[in-house]
Amino acid sequence: MSEKKPRIMSIGLHIDEGDNVHGVWSEEAQRMTLRVIRDGKAVSARKVESTTYYERPKKPKILSRQEFSRSRDFTVSDEESVQLFSQLWAIDTNHKEIFGHSANAAVATVCGTDGSGTYYPVLAMVFGKVSGNPELFAWRRFIEFAQGTSSYDAEAQYALVVDSELSMIPKLNDQSAPIHGQFYLPKNWKLIYATSDSGKESIFNQLIASSDSAASKVLRLIATKESNVKHWLPVTTEEDHQPTWFALAPPTVPS
């Protein structure tokens, strides 16, 4: 068994031109406090970005990356980060050639935001070949689905953990680029990056791994009948196309 590589966390403060960052180290609390100073007053950074990774010979392996819109929300604890949101999900899309057509299965895993750490796969979608990254199509459709539910609150904060388009996520989060077509991330949503193949000590990595595993199971299930192929024929009109949805059974609770 290979030895677990040391984890490194880097913190990025996004500030305006002319702002200064002052650091104060507390020997007693063993804590460094950073403040953004503008015109002699402490202000919030435009955003704070936290990245967890480990070193590799070619380039670092990014395990997770999260953006905080306000300095006061920043925390190094993923468990505390989860509690910043009213609802939080992870979504992952897997692909397989089945009966001569490209099949995509995406699964959303729901995570409790009450600090309990509970999570389970809750919803799956199946669709065929799309022109671009199928992950982006799935993100869009899931967010639209969530917005259409009766419990959705446009004033609440939502998050979606994903494992694709790492370099694009900052632009998607600040609505300077669309997710898919002309669909932009709603302003009360945040995308959080996490990889599914490492970093299982983090709740974010556990969530995306849960969706990845469940999506693989869905692909195996739909491949049992050739008559299912109608659900993943090539998508010709992506703006209007709706995937086939499957509600997944919640885990059973021992009596």
C-alpha cells in the first residue's frame, strides 16, 4: 500500500487594487489572522479561494477547491463549509458505449447541511451524446430541476460539487461564462471542485465519489435491455432536450 501523500492547503485572497493585507499571529491561540485594509479600514476580500492538493512529479494533484464570497465565511473545515448552504449536492457523469450509442448517466448525491455528515445518491439522469462536455449539460439540467421544485428558495444559498472544468469554475461562479448554451449559474449557487479518485478524508471528495459510483451502477443497469437505448440516442436540440430521470431509493435505516 502506497503511503498517503502530505496534503497542502493554499489560500488565495482576491482584493482590489490599492488594498493591503495585514497579518497578525497570535502565539496564544496559535492562529494567523489576515485582514484586508482599504483606506485604513478592514473590509472583506472580493473572494477567498481555498485549494487542497498534494505534490506530484509533473504537477500537483488538486483534491478540492472552494470559493468564499465573503471573508467572514471562510473556513479551513469542509464540514463547516457545508453548513454555509441551505442545500448541497454533488453530481458526476459517467459515459459508456451501449448498443452502438454513447450513453451518459449523471447522478446527484444529496448532503445534509446540518453538520450530520449524511449523504446518499438521490437522483439520476440518462441522456445521449451532446456536442460538448456532457458534465456541463448535466449540471445545467440538474440546477434547472432543483429550481423547479416546490421547496426551492431563490433567496437561499445552494452548492453543487463537481469534478470537471476546474479552470473554468471561477468564471462560472461569477457568471462571466455560461455553463451550457445560454444558461448561467444562478447567483445564489456555488460550484465546488472535488476529485473522485483521491482525498476521501474530505466530505466533498466523498460526495463526488458517491455520485461516480452510483453513475457506474446506473450504466450497468440500463445496459441490461436493448430497448432502453431510446433513452440515450444522440441529442439533437440541446436547449430543449430533457434527459430521462430516475429517482434513487434512499438508504434503509436499521430498525
